[in-house]
Amino acid sequence: MTNAAQLLQHPPRRARRMVISVAALLAVVAAGGWAWKHWSDARSRGPDYVFATAQHTDFEDLVSATGLLQPRDYVDVGAQVSGQLKKLHVEVGSEVTEGQLLAEIDAEQSQARVDASRASLRAQRAQLAQSRINLDKAERDLQRLRRLWKEDATTEELVQNAETTVAATRAQINTQKAQIEQLQATMRVEESNLKYTRIYAPIAGTVVSITAKQGQTLNTNQAAPIILRVADLSTMTVQTQVSEADVSRLRPGMQAYFTTLGSQGRRWYGTLRKIEPTPTVTNNVVLYNALFDVENPGQRLMSQMTAQVFFIVAQARDALVVPMAAVSLQRPGPQRGDGRPAEAQGQGAPRGQAQGEARGEARGERAGAPRGEARQRGMRGPNGGGAQQAADQPRPATVKVALDAGGVAEREVTVGVSNRVQAQILSGLQEGERVVVGTKQAEAAPRRTSAQQGPGLGGMGGMPPGGGRR
């Protein structure tokens, strides 16, 4: 009896393990069933959309770049004669007027050369005067000998010698005149060099840099040394480097603005003046210089400031806009014989592909669109003209709109100005309507662990085929 009672109170260990395993299996099956039902219910409700509301606002299609500020008008003042820089009359930041004395170079040698040229010129003029006296004497002797020869009082040889003396004296006078002209030209050069020892401001402005020091010896035999730079800071030029992907969207005359570090968001506006055709290549990156000028009242803008530049390709004022992610742009369909489109294409394309095309157009594929006049209020270039409208002509597109009764419906719209973030809706949509911009991430069904999988199932359990994200 005692052994039988012990067996009833303490069942065998194998039976105890079987009970625990059955209980655990039932718990796993119950949890899996609940999870499968929850996932199936969520799938039957359809995708969980993310909506955005169409609203009126102002926005711009911009090309951004970085640039440096430089004075539009400046002169590098250099030395034209060699010598020691004797005196600097200005310093960096000095305001100068046109014709003001800036610096002096030691003029001792230049003055000596001028004095020597003047002395040579005086000596040459004295020789010319002596030659003219000799010519007068030679002409008198020739006339006397001719009278004597007529009276047979002298020989023909003496007459010929007198004629030769007169001709030689006249030639000597011509030579001396030419030498005097040469000496005069040389003296003008020496006098100019003497004048160049005093350096004057060529324009009115501000001394922005000084590269030479007082007492330094300047050598002009190889290149003209730069002493200082005078710049007119009332007008600054923004030298902007634009990538080759964006330069095709720029046009001279378009509006641009920039901000600087520490400007607290203040904008300076200007008009694109020119695009230099020769690029600069740095680390295999091709950049083109785009230049525009801006007034600088109070000289708050300084040289070498870094500017964050924005070129306004197109802009819309008080326009109805939606996020670009909600827009599916349509490709133009084939043309019929009468020039009208045969059938719109692209409506059945996958939404991700259509949105990718929309983003591609926002990055600059619109630059090749035909020119024309904007057909809706708010769609205009920054200068009010058609130069900027060519890139943003109306284009057909589709959006998914939320219905009052629930669900969504696809609707055709017309897109105007757009950028990478927003798109202007010209027709087909009203303010306050909600459009689909995406879907929330679907909740995936739980995967079974390796302990829950039977032999040979591997990773096949937990969700039926095709049950991934929607």
C-alpha cells in the first residue's frame, strides 16, 4: 500500500514533462491564432494612408549655390619704376579720393637720369647751333668761289670741294636734329619715371589690402609689383559657383538673392548679370561662375564673405499647393496626325515610379519644356516675364483625394510651378481637400521562432506568401 500511494502522489517524471509540453503548445497555438486574426483584420481594412491638406501659400522653385563677395570695381595699384618704397600714406581701411597720394618711391636715381637727359639735350642743341654757323660759312665760301670760277680766278676742284662741304654740313644738321628728338623722347620717359615715383589713387574707394611694406625694395624688371588694392565697396559682385546639373536652368536677367552668416536671415537681392562659359574643375566637379551685383549701403557687405545664393527659377504667389509626394506626373502621350494627343499615358504606372518621375522633373528636367505664357494667376517668373516660365508650364498629373464617405479616389489635376517639396495645383483640386502623400508602415505578423517551427519548415512559417508590406 505504501508504494502505491507514493506512485499516486508522485507521478513519473516523463508524464509530468508531457503535461507541461501540451500546455505550452496550447499557449503557443492560442497566441498565434490571436496574432493571425489581428493581422488579417488590419489587412482587410486596407492601407493606412497619410494625408496632407491642400492650402494657399507662396513658394519658389530655386537653384541654390554658394558664392563669395567681391567688390565690383577695384584696382590693384602697382609700381612702374624700381626703387625703395620710401613712404606709405595710407593704411588698410583708409578712404581715398581719386588722385590722392598713396605712396612714394625713392626718386633719387630717377631725378639723376632726368638731369642727365636734360644736360645731353642742351649739349646737342649747342652742337646744332654750331653746325648751322658752319653751314652759313660754307655757303658764303661756295658763293665766293663760284664768282671767282666765272672769272677764271680759281679752279673747278675748289668749287666742287666747297659744294661738298655745304652738303655735308646740312646732313650733319639733320643728324643732330634727329638726335635731339631722340634725346627729347628719352627725357620724356625719364620724366615719366620720375612722376611714377609718386603713386596716386586711380579711383575713389577704400584701401582693402596692402601687400608691400614701407622700406621694401621694388623690382619692376620682371613684373609690376602690387603695392595695395583700392576698391569701391558701394556695389558688390557675388561670384557664385553653380554645378553643371543646375547651370542650364539659369538665364541672365533672372532674380537672385543671398544670405550671409550672421545676417539673421536678411536677404540681398540682385539680377543675374552673366554666366561665364569657362568652368572651373575641382576634384572632377565641374562648376560655372554666375555673377550678379548688389548695392551695399552702409558697407555691411565685405570682401570674401561667404554667401548662400538662391536663383529664383520660378515662383508662385498665393498658390494652391500640395506636397510633391502626392503628385503623380503623367508622361505626354503619342501625337495623332492633327497634332492632338492620342491618349494620356502614365496613369497606370506604379505610384513609386510616377513619384520618382515627379522628383526628376523637380530637379531640372523641366528646363527643356517649350516657352509660353503662364495661364493661371500666381504662375509667373520672378521678373514677371516669360524667361522663367518655360521651365514650369502646366502639366497633367493625378492625385488621390480623400472622400467624405471614406476611402480615396484618384483625380486628374494640372500642375504649375513645382520644386522638390511642393507643387502648385492650377485646376482639379480645392483648398481644404486632403490628398494622399503615403501610407503608414503596415504591422507585420509575428514570425514563429525556431522553437515553434516544425522540422524542415525553416523560415516559412508566420505569414502567408505575399503578406508583406503594402
